[in-house]
Amino acid sequence: MATSDKDWMLRLQGGDTLAFNVLVEKYRAPVIHFLYRIVHETALAEELAQEVFLRVYRARTSYRPRAKFTTWLFRIATNVALNALRDGRMRRARETSLEGREETTGAPVEVADPEGSVEQKMLEAERRAQIRQAVEALPEKQRLAVLLHKYQELDYAEIAEILDCSESALKSLLFRAYETLRVRLRPLLGARA
């Protein structure tokens, strides 16, 4: 039988540092991708991910397996990202890259379809950019709900717990967010909208 994430956390609580390494290895990439979708800077997302796992390690003694581990982990990641946005770390990171220092696009590496033409690839890249801009333009809580729902594929109960709201409030948030996206992205949908 495979060891669950909760079991790994309980082992960490008991002093097993290998358990922490297992959790970091398993969730490092998903946490970085989630944070990147919020802060849009690779280096900052990686820095924030380190902070997330540092908080997980520090909270090991007080961890109680009430919710799924991923719910707890992404709540920490959400709080860390929101704190970074509020305290200006994101703005400082962007200013630094504009000063001519090493600039990274931060875009996740994607494997191109060898069958697609250059024109198709450019159109798809433009489409993704428009979707990304539309999601970024959503109010903070709606944007987080969409990111957790569509990109992290968490269920309503988990997202509601992460965002500290009821499931009905979450459904309302998502409805408004998807309705806004549908309107903003209508040109992409063509006649289907």
C-alpha cells in the first residue's frame, strides 16, 4: 500500500526528514507552476515555492490531518503568493528585470507539435496569451479560484477551504469569473459565443 501525503507529514512530524524530501519532490513542480500563474516571474515563483516548503517544514509540529494535504499545501501557497503581491516583491522583481539584468520569460517549457506550421504555432501562442491576459485581469479571488480549479484541478471543497469561503460562494465566484472570461474571450470563440 502506498504511503499517503498525510502519512508522510505525520512521519515528518515524528522527525523523519526523508518524508519532507518526498513531499518536496512530489509537489515542487505543481507549486511552482501555481505560483508562476499568479506572479508571472519564474525566479520569484521558485523563491516563493521555497518559502512555501519552509512554512510546511516549520508547521510540521502543528500539522493536523483534517483536510487533504494538497488543500493545506495550496492554502499556504496561496497565502505566500498573496503576501508577495501585497508587499511589492512582484513589482521589485519586474523592476529588476527591466533594469537590464538577466531577464527570463518565465514561461513554462512547452513541447511544440512537430506537425504544426509556424502560422498555427503563432496563432496558438497568441490565443494562449489572450487567455492568460483575460485570467490575469480577473479580480484576485476569482483569478485564484480559476487557477486552482482549471490548472490545479482541485475540487470545489478543496478550493473553498483554500480560499476560506463556502462552496456556494466559490461556485458563485467561479460562475462570475467564467462568465467574465466568456465575454472577454468571445472573439476567440468566433460564432460559438
